[in-house]
Amino acid sequence: MDNPFYHRGAIRETEKFYGRESETTQILGLLRNGQSVSLTGPRRIGKSSLLFNLCQDSVRASHQLETPNALFIMIDCQMIGGAPAEEVYEVLLDEIGRSIEDAGLKVDSKAPAGTWRALDRMLGAVSRLNIPIVILLDEFELLAANENLTPFFFTRLRGLTTRYGIAFVTASQRPLFSITASEEILSSPFFNIFVSLSLGLFSKEDAVGLLKSRLAETDISFSDDLIEHLVHEVGPNPFFLHIAGYHAWQVILENENEEINYNALDREIEREAESHLSYVWHNLTPNEQYGLVVGEGNTDVLRSLHQQCLIWERGRPGSTGILRPTFSSDIMRRYVRRQQVESVIQADPFVIDLARHRATVKGGELTLTISQFDLLSRLARSPGQVVDADDLEKAVWGEALLDDPDRLKTLIKRLRKAIEPWQGWIVSERGVGYVLRAPAEPAE
């Protein structure tokens, strides 16, 4: 059997596309009324797949936008990201002409190819047939940041919406105002015609539904416990769910009737997801990296992390603000805990913010004295490694001498009490020192 979780790129087949019913209905409703839409969402969240789905007649029929009642033209802006205006006009003209031909329409439009005049005449001829045109621009940030294009170019595109009723759907990782080549470009009226729609994580129900829908094609099934584990491991992210489902399916296929080793499965999932996690991390600003690590930040930082599907909102019922963010997946949490951030010590589950003199565990803040904070910080700098007593004393009291051989033991005892129920993480190595590590599980 072929593994049904093979998708890594955009999903082009309608029968393979899952979820996003609400977003699809909302976008088609706007387009039916001639309203352009700006679709934003992080890399690999499914923007391209959604655009391909919108191009299917069977999807658009419910809104009377199927061919030939409407023409949907999808263009990958990677083809024209650095092109001059004339090449962009030619690509638009070619794709519109192909859609007209596929729809079996007869349009008479004569003008030199590769010119604005040719594009304008073609659209004018289509408009006389009272057929709306929707142009979907995937990877739109590449076009918006194209330094060969002037504000006049985008103003011309805006003119198409008023003259011929053209509607646009742009897909980009970030909002339009943050991806343009310059403030001058942003001032074009083209960027004022869009309704913004954010594409985020699945609901938990849709995450479970995606896994089960893929399995429906095979004779293999996942237990409820396995599905729960996979959703917790990778979060309700469709890209990560395909990775998780792929490796779980392989494990079951290759080890029939054997108990699943979840730790080994998690390692395989994380190994494949590593490159994407690295891409996400290294494209964050320093403030976003800091906010993700310590779980706090100003409103703009937290909003950005939430829009990039890296954190959940957690707060009071009815709250509109992000009060206490938490990671949207376990693999993201583990990846972040391995990263180096200035003035922060990470020894999962402990996070110590040296600049703000603040320590947390699993997102909850610890109430520590200065001595307790310094002691925990020193242990956390070397997680899993034994730190001798002299080193710990210097970290807390410096070189000051004090005739009190029990002062470190007393401080360790108080620190353990202060970090309950995590006190078992501070382990004593008799005659050597102390180590910060997960307590050993009792033997069965």
C-alpha cells in the first residue's frame, strides 16, 4: 500500500483537500460580490492548497462561480518575482487567454503581446460577455517586493477592479503592508481594496478528521491514543500532521501487531520537521525569538507569533488579548528550548530570564529569593551535569568565606520547596554536588 500521508507540497486535487470549509465559503462569498481578498498565513499552512481548491469548478458551483460563469486564473508569482512590467503583463495575458480557451469562449482582442494595451483589450472583451474574472496571485510577496515595478503598475491593477470588475486574491506569509518594496509602492490605491483573511491552524476536530480521512483510503487504522499523541506532538498544523501521519503509518505497516515506541516515533517526526522548524526560527526577529522563549512580550510581538501559528491564545473567557501564550506544538517547544537566546537560560522545563530576574517552569512563574535564583541559574547552565559544591557556592555567594558548612544544603532545601512540585529535578550526587535533571522513573 502507498502511504496516504505523502503530501509535502500544495494539494492540487479536490478529493485530497481537507477542511477550510469556513474560509472557502467566506472567500467565495466576497468574490461573488467583486471584493478582493488578501490571504495571509505562515509558510506551509496551506495557502497554495486553498487557492488550488478555489480554482475547482465543483468547489465554486455553490456560489455560481464555476466555468463559464466565471474565470479563475491562478498565477505563481515566483515566475514573475523579478520581472519587468511588460513580462508581468504578458504572463497575465497568457494565463487569461488559456482560461478563455479552456472555457470554450470566443474573444476577439488584437494588440501587441506583452503590453498593457493587450491585457486591457482582452479584459475589456471578456467584460462585454458579463463574465467575472478572479486573478489569484500565490506567493504575492515576491511581486509586491519586485523593485522593477512602480506604483503606477499597481495603480493600473487597481484600475482593472473598477473598470472591468476584476477581483484579486493574494496569498502571502505576512500582511500586505509589511511586504511591499517601499512606502511609495504601499501608497498605491491597489493595496486599499482588500479584505484581509488569516489562515491559521486547524481546530483539534479538523486535525483528527484529517488523519482519519487519509486513513480511510487504506486498511490501516490509528488508535485513539495514537491520534491524540500525534495531535499533541505536532499540533493542529496540516503540514506537520502529514509528517506525523506518514511516520506513524510506516511504523504500523512495518511492525504489525507490535506495540508502538512513541519515543522512537517522535524522533522520526522531529527529524523530518527539523528543517522547517529551523526556517521558522531563523526568520523571527530577535524580539519574536525572545518572546517565544520566555512566553511574554508586547502586544505586537505576541500577535505576530500567534499569526505565525507558533503559540496559542490562553486567557480568560471572552478575553480578546493574548494573556499567557503557550506553544502550539510539542516539537516546536522542544526545538525552541534547544536555541540560544541572549540573557536567557533554558533547561526544559525551566526558563530563566537573567535580564528580568525571572524564572518560570512550564509557563508558571516561580517566586524565588536572590540566592535561590542564582543557585537555580547555575544548575540550569549545565543541565544533566553534576556541579560541585564549591562551584555552586561561588555562584551564590562569590568568594566570600563563611564558616557554615551547611549553608548550601539549607539553600538547596529551600529551593526545592520553592519549585514544588518540581523539587525532584534537583538531584544530589553524594560527595560530589548537585545536578538539574528529570528524576528517574521508578522501576516497574
